[in-house]
Amino acid sequence: MMMKAMKAICLGVVCTGLLTACSTTQKITNSARSATEQLLISEAVMRSLPKQSDSPLPIPQGSNVKLDIAGISADKDIVRDAVVRWLGQHGYTVQDGSDNTTHRINIVVGSVGTELANTFFGIPPVQGSLIPISLPELSFYKAEYQTGYVNFHLDIFELPSGQYIGSSLPFVANTFYNAYTVLFLFSFKKTDLVSPPKMGTYR
């Protein structure tokens, strides 16, 4: 009888140890956006601007332009800086606050940010209420899909009259970073980011 009780106690200790070893907590990020999210947004913005264009805007190359930007997202500043560089590459000069500007370009940001979706098949994490034992998530199949997206266009006006000249076509691009887990332990990722960060300790 005593031997059976000892075996039951030992088995309970081993099971508790295994469950405790499987239950881990990981903090995703200490910043407002993770490194992956920042890359998804920034690379989407860069990809939205064409590298080659014979006549990117309906105004003469070499024009001095002033930029304004409007949009709901707090990430719209990266769009403005990318457009400044793109305009410079195509022969335009950005001179905010100068009396020599001949045109005003309004950057209208429709959307810039990330979307997250997931698919899960398995047992979700369980936290015991009466018995202080927690079970970790057991994933037979888990997929997390993260997408970066940007959509904006340029409205162009003549200065000092303020006459509307025209609008550019929409600048649209997206990026993705997908993470998969199969049979609890096997993980892999798919992405079109140039240099995505890797989880782990760098040496």
C-alpha cells in the first residue's frame, strides 16, 4: 500500500515538472511596434514608389515643390520622408517654407499599417481555477499571418494661385511575414522581407 502511494506521488511530481517545463512566457516587444512590424510598414512604403518612371508627375522636372501630408495613421511620417527622396531622385526639389516653390503636393495617406490574422487547430492554454496548474497551448497546426500595407496618392496644386493640376495614380504595396507551428514543436516562417529579424540570442 505504501509503495503504491509513493509511486503515485512520484508520478505526480514528474507530471507536474513536465507541465511546468512546457509552460513558458515570452514578451513579444518592449517597443510600440516590433522590429518585424516596422519592417513590414517601411518596406511596403518603399515598394509602393516606382523606381523607374519617364514622367512621374504632371509638372516639369526641376520644379520646386512644397509638401503637405494628411492621414489618420501615426505612421504617415515615413511616407512623407520616402516621397521626399523619391521626388529628389526624379529631379524635383522639396523646399518647404520657401518663396521659390512653384507647386504644392498634398500626400493623402489612405492607409499605412499592419494586419494580423491567425489559424489555430489544437488545445488552447488552460489556467486552473481550483488547482493552480496551467496547461500550455498545444498546437497541432498554428499559423499567424502578418501583413504590411500602404495606400496613398499625391494631389498637385500650382502656386501661388492654388489651382488644382491633377493627381497621381495610387501608390499601393504590401509585404508579409507568416509564422507556422506544426505538431507542437516544429516551427518555420515565410516572408518577403529583405532581412527579417530572428528570434533568439545573438552571439
